[in-house]
Amino acid sequence: MWITVCLFGLMLLVPLINASSQALWQIKVALDFQGRVFATRRVIAQIAAPVSYLLAGLLADNIFEPLLSPDGPLAESVGATIGTGPGRGIAFMFMLMGAGVVATAVAGFSISAIRNLETDLPDTIAEIPAAGLEAAI
């Protein structure tokens, strides 16, 4: 049950974060630079995916599964809540990822420069005259 709740929280937050980020990037980056900026963002995200897949497998098999085996170091603490045995290590890893997403959101909200980015950074689309806007689109 806990695994389902934590995974649901992770998957619920990801689209909200992505949509907010994309909207900010589109309104704050000048139209002349959007292609380059978005391509760079995409490359960074695409590079992170295979690295994370490789690390997730290694972490699950070599660290988290042994931690939550029936006689593992976390069997009495975390294992008492989510259980022990096969599959519990990767479940715990998913729970930590969900907690990491929430912690990142809370940290971003606590930094005023990030929290006020939408109001502090001028919109680039507002700098284009009305007649030029139609040509730009």
C-alpha cells in the first residue's frame, strides 16, 4: 500500500513540474534562442535517462535489495513498514525517489530567487511589438 501511495505521489508531481517548467522557459527565453535552449535542455535530459537506468539497476540489485532482505540492515526499521524480501528494495528506492521529488519542490519553493522567477524575470514575449508578434508566430 505504501509503495502505491509513494509511486502515485511521484507520478503525480512529474507532469506538474514539467508543465510549469516548460511554460516558464517558453515565456522567459527570447524567441530567437528558444530552439537552441530547448535543444540543450532536451540533450541534458536525454543523457540523464540512460545513466539513471544503469544506476537504478545497479542500486536496486546491489544496495537496496540486500538492505531489505529478511536479515538485512533495514529489515527491522523500514522493513517493518514496507516488508522484506524480493522486490522490497526497489520499492524502497521508488519511495526515496518520490521523497526526493517532494524535497526538490520544497527546496525550490524555499529559495526566493526560484519562487519569484516568474515575476522577477521579464517576459521576452512582451518585448515584441504587436505587429511583430504575428510575424514571429
